[in-house]
Amino acid sequence: MISKIFTSEELNQVQSLIAHASQIVILSHMSPDGDAMGSSLGFRHWIKGCMPEKEVTNIVPNSFPSFLHWMPGAKDIVVYEQQSEEANRKMQEADLIICTDFNEPKRIGSVGTILVERINAGTPCIVIDHHIVAAEKSIVHQTLAFVRPQSPSASELVYRLIVACQETSNQMCPINLDAATCLYTGMMTDTGNFSFNSNYAEMYEIIANLVRLGVNKDQCYNQTFNAYTADRMRLMGYCLEKKMRIFPEYHLAFIYLSRRELYRFNFQSGDAEGIVNLPLQIKDVYYSCFMREDKVSPSEVELAGGSKIKVKISMRSQGNRPVNTFCHDIFGGGGHMNASGGEYYGSLTEAAQRFIESYSKYCKRD
Ligand code: 5GP
Ligand code: MN
């Protein structure tokens, strides 16, 4: 039995909003990862499966990595940075907006400004997410929001919401294979293939249900994780051999890469995914930080405040060693206890310096 986490009133509200909408936009966050893609595509496949007459559009702010191109429906996603006119039109026409895997407008760059405008103009909005965000930065108070930080992935929450809706209304149909495949993939990627945040039985009951629906979990794994380019593999080797610094007394590893280094390895979006996890494979390394220099994309110009470059920070940890407070305090970011990130609008050297000056205040020596 999967426990119930939504009230019947909440489920009625979700069903009513979907039933009354004809043009739905589903948004997910910048630099979409497997969970952003899985939760938003999964939601769309389910609505389309139930109510094919509705127009449902997935929009993400910028491009997603090539190892997620295989996901069902990925080719139909409207990428704001490449199709801003279409994305703008869809946002204006939408009579329901669904946000998955984020609840802070900042996480979707300039699409966030449009989202806030639309919400203020009265467009209904459903939010389903697992990130803790300070109240003043979040849209939860103006929307029908389901934010459950204890959930390992937004995809799992979408699964639970779909199944609960289906159980309470005969208008809502069961989850279909495309939705199931997307949701499984989000659950898989946000738990590192079930190697963290994954120690509770209900997750495996959900997986069993998804496999019964026809999900080929081995194929999802292979298509996602065994799909590196040779350049990406070499970049990983370079990071480990030439760039990784270890601070043994703080159980910490630190890697940073300049744009010039990334260029050398023909860097493509998504190639850095997973590099931050590698040092955690070393015995007695419990914290890892990875930084890379990036250019400020058109959808972030307002945030960047004049800077043309930014540094993307990723942190990971093991056990009771929060990195979200570190990312929040030092880099204005946040995230989960063991997986967080942030952005620094300035040079790589400055960002690295900030990190070096701060880590001893946040990392435990034990
Ligand atoms: P990643 O290191 O994979 O980019 O991000 C890991 C997690 O950190 C994300 O799931 C998200 O919760 C959080 N995160 C990453 N970047 C940012 C950021 O710039 N701001 C905030 N608030 N959270 C972030
Ligand atoms: Mn997520």
C-alpha cells in the first residue's frame, strides 16, 4: 500500500483545475535534470492520455543534456532560449500552469518573470516540488502547492498525485507507459540510481508498480547513464587526475574548471552532470564541491546584474552533513541536505576563493 499524502479536497482541486483547463503549460527548472524532465513530461503524458483534447505544452528555460534526449516526449519540449516566441505565446494563452521540481521563480530564469505575471493576473497554478525555499522567494502562497522536501524526487510526488487522483475520480485514467517511464527516470536520477535518499520501502513498491506497467528499468539506466561521449569521459579523467584537491582533515574534495578547460573537452550541456559525485567514491571523503565557469545565458541577464560570466556550483555530501546551508549562505543557492547548488556571478577565481575561505565553517572535521 502506498500511503496517502494528499487530502481529498486537494485532489478535488487538482482534478477540477485540470478538467476546466484547455491550454496547459508545464514548466520545469533551468538546466533540466532527469527529475525536472521526468516529473514534467510524466505529468504531460498522463494528462494527454486521459484527455487528448487538451493542449499540453512542456516548457524549460534552456536546453537539456543529450543523455536525456531519449525520454518519451523530449523532442516536443519547448526550450525558451531557442523558441522564446512560442514559449511566450503558450504562457500567455495558458489557462493552467503546472510547475514541477521547483517553486522559486528564480530557478527558471526570465521565464520566472512571466510566470509571476501570469499568477498575479489570476492564472491558476499547481506546484509540485521537493525543495525547501524561503517563503518570500517562493510562489507556494499564490498557488495550489504541494511541496514535500522529504520526497527524494518530484517525479515520485507526481506519481503519487496521479495515482491518488485516479483512485478518487473515474474521470481520471491510469498512468500510461510513457508517463511511467518518465517518472521512473526522474526517481532514478534524483537518487543516483537508488544509492541515496532511497532507503524506504514505499519507493520500491512504486518502482514495482512502474515495472508492472511496462517500464524497462534496465533500459532507462543504460540510456541515461551509459550514454557518455568519449569527450565527457576524458573530461572526468582530467578532473580526477589534474584538478581534484583533497582537504583530508575536512573530508572534502574540490574540483573547478574554467571555460577554457571545458572547451578543450568539447563541453556540451550536461557533460558536467555527475562529476561532483565522483570524489565521494574515495574512502573518507564525505563532501564534494564542483565548480565550472559558464557564460550568462539570455534568460539570466537580469539575475546576473551586468556580469557576463557566472560560476555554477554543485555540492554533494554523505550522511548528516548538510551542504544546502553552505550553498545558501555563500552562493545564494540551496537545495537538499546532501545535494545542493548555487550560482556566482563573477569570476571562477573569486568563486573558488570564496569557497576556500568558507569551507572550514561548514564542513565537519569528524
Ligand atoms: P546540481 O548540483 O545537480 O546542479 O543541483 C543539485 C540540487 O541543488 C538541485 O536539485 C537543486 O535542489 C539545488 N540547486 C542547484 N543549483 C541551485 C541554485 O542555483 N539555487 C538553488 N536554490 N538551488 C540549487
Ligand atoms: Mn528534483
